[in-house]
Amino acid sequence: MPNGIVRLHRLGAALVMSGLLSALSAVPATAAEPSAAPSASTSVVSWGGNNDWSEGTVPAEAQSGVDAIAGGYFHGLALKDGRVLGWGTNFDGQLTMPAETQSGVDAIAAGNDHSLALKDGEVIAWGSNEYGQTTVPAEARSGVDAIAAGAWVSLALKDGKVIVFGQHSAEQSTVPAEAQSGVTALDGGVYTALAVKNGGVIAWGDNYFGQTTVPAEAQSGVDDVAAGIFHSLALKDGKVIAWGDNRYNQTTVPTEARSGVSAISAGEWYSLALKNGKVIAWGSGRTAPSSVQSGVTSIEAGPNSAYALKG
């Protein structure tokens, strides 16, 4: 993936995260695996998760023509023909879609209990505003290139500069000086945020499990990043690099994910990679089902449910 390409979210988290969860939604592929254009048959597949909250129950409307996905803690989002669809719980209005999200949307992201959309360079936010995560600053109302959502924060990328609003953690919402220019990709975790600049990973926020201590291998040549609750991922030349919390083996990268990978996503206690249309999953309880072993074009690790676009 050329470093000049930005990722139009995942979640979240992002986690979103995920407890999150990553949040950018359409992830560009590397040269090893060109992205397939969404088709009328492109549908959302989900697995794992807490179906008591129905975030893993994908509605019929999202079974065709979907362009992007995002996973929140209790809800999921899909982008279809420029319109935002949602399912799961609506405790805080995260599924009460504003009128402007019903056409022309370019990207989506989902936090714990809030949602984001990017439309004509403007960030649209709705749902919980307990920490100011849906109070969009003037700076993010035009010219934005990409979005991501942490658990209780929102992130935007504008002219290479990371903008963060919402403040559950002062460390997470305080953007370091090096992320004020030249950034090409970003993601938000529960307590952390990640960015890519000149091929190197910039990480900030909580570091209890070393999730913001970037390993030497991830300080050059990186194409993309993904942030979980206490762990971080980077994609470099088709290889997944992982660091931070490993209590559930979420940073023990399987051999299969050390080459040829085109996309990554980090959930609360697990990790996902996409390779030749197949989902590779490791960590806690998100073993990829047979339905995502081929034909997958995009992945999203929500905190509870994992998602894939297939078609």
C-alpha cells in the first residue's frame, strides 16, 4: 500500500473499540491483493459477539451492496449506496441516523456508543456525547480525509493532521506534535490511538501493557495500523506486527499472518487479518468460521462481534 493512501476508517476500534473499537471502514489493499470493487452481492458476515445486544445480527438490508462496515460495542454500521445502516442497541442514540447520513456518505466509524460518518469532507457524529465525542469541532467540518473512532473519542485526519475530540483519557485525546502533520493512516482504540507517518507508527494514550511502546520493526515501512483495547497492530510489507497485551494470545501472530496480508483490524481481545480473501483470527474466542475462508474483501474487529464483507 503506498504511504500516500489513507484509510477511510475502520474503529475502532474502534473500538471502538472495540470495548473499543477501530474504527476506519474501507481499507485499501496492498499490491499483493488488489481490492475488489463492491458489488450488488457484497454482504456482511458476522461471528462471535454478544447477541444479547444484537450487534452481531446483521439485517437483511445489509446482505447486498454494502461498501464498508464498522463495529461498535453494542452496535454495527454498514455503508450502502452512500447511506448509513445500523443494527444492535440504541441506548445512546448511536443508531438514530441524522438525515445527512442517508446519502452521499464516504466512510463510517463506530465507537462504544457513538457513530461517525464522513460526507464531503465533513465529520458527522451522533450517539453518546458524555465525553464530547460527538461534538464535532469546526476544524473537522470540512476538508477531512479519514475518520476513526475510539471507545469514547473520535478521530479525524485533515491535511495530514490528526484531530481528536472527546476526552475519556487525557493521554489518548492529546495529539502528539509528530502527529500534527504528514500522517497517512490512523486508528483509535479503547485507551490509545495510532497513526502512520513516513512509514513509522506513532502511538499515544495508556501504555499499561506496552501498547504504545512501538517496536523497532514498526518504525519504518508500515502501511496501516489497528488499535485494540490493550494491544496494537501494524501492517508492513504484508506482515502483521503486534505488541502490547498478550493474555489471550492476541499479539501472538500466527505464521499465516506473517506474509501476504492485505488488511488488519484489532478487537477488544483478539486480532484479524485478511489474506487472499481469507480471514485469519487469533486471540480470544473469534475463530474465523468457514463462511469467511474465501471471497472476503474487507474486515472489521468490533469489540464483541467480528465482521467481514464478502461478495
